[in-house]
Amino acid sequence: MILLVLHKRILLILIIVLFFSCNSKSKSKTIGISRIDTRVNALPLQVKSPKNNSASAEKTKLGRLLFFDPILSGNKDVACATCHHPKNGFAEFRDISIGVNGKGFGSKRVFKKPNTIPFVKRNAHTILNTAFNGIDSLYHYNPETSPMFWDNRAKSLENQAIEPIKAMEEMRGLNYSETSILEEVISRLKSIPEYKNLFESVFNEAITIDNIGKAIAAYERTLIANNSRFDQYMRGDSTAISLAEKSGFNLFKKVGCINCHNGPMFTDYKIHVLGVPENNKLDIVDDGFEKQFGFRTPTLRNLRHTSPYMHNGTMLSLQKVLEFYEDLKFKKSRNKQVAIDKIDTLAQNLTIAMKDFGPIISFLNTLNDDNFDKTIPKKVPSGLKVGGDI
């Protein structure tokens, strides 16, 4: 009888131990990742495509040609790649871009003379990893509704790809309306046998604006940099980042940066009002989302390739960005159009100090990944300069 009671007690203890052990393991597991912070994790190894735009090598090839071909611009001198070039991490080493009527590359690009075209009013986002836009910490995202641009005004890469063609200062120029430039682009592509054959082969139908967007988007979804040292660390390699970088990661979380810069892309994709100073190159004030001076949280991945920073490129270095946030802590607005009480409380409540700058910047450098597709076509079907007048 005594032995039976003891056996029952031992069995009960074993059940309790197993329960808590399994429960603990279930909390620490996430598919494909072994090191977990519930707010951030590694980028996925695979990319989703919309149901109506499945990926294929042939579609990617067509999209790449279109991306580098200035045939899509009003004056035939600007391509998507002009401001999103692989040598610049698919971004641009400029505060704000020069599109139409420009010449040169990156920071050396200038307007031709005479000129009546304004600067593009916002800093060029990198296209790297935009395939994951909208992703949250649980890997949920929908490529059909992914938020695009600094004000989230477009949904999906397919829709985003067409917008620069319609924008006067980016690609359209002064000779066409938003409607007529799309008609002109279709007409031009139909007159080029190689494009005509490629579209028929890929889409089994005539050239349309929707299919142009689909082809460019399919190409952009191949521009992935998802194996940074931080990704390797989160997937289980404890040696991928140094002790100093781990310390920076802890500070990044402790001071509150992670409240907006979270998920695999280190952005919540939400609109925040920060009071960033205006760019003096612009003739008009950029009042952002719904004229409230709000802009989307940018990704922190591949910052090495995306300086200068913020929506209008007014911060030349990560040091300057962190100094800006430290000023907010002391209730100082850098934009006379934005009162301090209008600035996002998450930004105002950051506890960052100058002593934190070095470690945090060291951590941010673990998010860089240079291993992405840098292929540039040797020529494009239009016969124009590859990448535009650069």
C-alpha cells in the first residue's frame, strides 16, 4: 500500500515536471528561429507572392529590363534604377532625388540647365527587402496589401511600381499628363519587338499597365538581403554578433527604440509625427500623411546603404539621428511647423543618452547584408542607356 502511494506521488511529480518543461519550450519556439525576442526576429527565408502574380524566372527577367530601361519615363532619360541602383544598395546616396532633367549618378547627380523641375520631395527608400513590407513579428503579411512609400499611400509592390512613372518630378516630366504618360509607355513598349514577345510569353496577353507593374514587382521581390549577422544570430549562431553588439541590442530595447522599430524589418509600418527639420531644397513644406507631418517608420536594415536618413534625408549620419531623438527627450522640436505636443509620445519618451550612441550604432551595423542580387543588364530592349542618363 505504501509503495503504491509512493509510485503515484512520483508519477505525479514527473507529470508536473514534463508539463512545465514542455510549456516553457513552447513559449520559446518560433518557426525557423532559435533565439527569440517577442518583438524582433530574423527575416524569413522565403518570399510570398500575390495570388495573381506568381513568381517565375522569365517574369523576373522582364521586370529587371523594365526597371533599368528609361523607356518608361517621359523624356526617356530616367529609369527606376536611376534612384534605386544596386551599387547604392537599391537606394541613393542623396538626401532627396533628382529625377527628370538630371544627369550623373547618386550624390554627383545634378539638374541639366535650364531647369524647371523640382527635386523629388522625399528620400529614396531602398527596394531591398520591400518584398516583406507589412510583416509583423509573427511573420504575418499580405503582399497584396503591403504598405509602400513614406506615407503608406500605395498598397503592394505592383501598385507602387507604377506611381513613379506618373509623378512629374520623378519620371513623367512636363510633356505628359498622368493619364497620357501611361498610354505613351504602353505604345512605346508595343513598338519594340523584344518587349512584345516577352510580355506575350510571360503573361500570354498584350502589354498593359497592370502587367508592367506585375513584372517590375516580381523582379523587386527577388531583391532580398535576409542573411545579416543579426539574422544568423537569431537563427542560432551565438558567435555571429559580438558581446559589444549584443550590449547595443539590449540598449536598443531598453531605451525604447524597439517600440517603433520592431518585427523582422525593424519597423511597425505605422505613421509617426517626429518634427524632422524641413529640407531647404524644397520650395514647399512637406506636411506628410494627412497633412499632419507624419511619416512611416523606416526599416533599419542595410543602413550602410541608405544614408542620409529620415524622410527628407536631413540627417547625414546615424549619430545625427540619435542626437535628434535625444533632443526630443528634452522637449525640443526641430521643425517650427510642429509643436512639441504634436510629436509622438513614443519618441518623446525615449530614454536615449549620448553614452548609448556607440553601442546602438554597433548593433545597427549587424543588420547590414551585402549579399543581394546586383545584376545589371548589359543592354535594354529600347536601346537607351541602361539605368537612364547616369
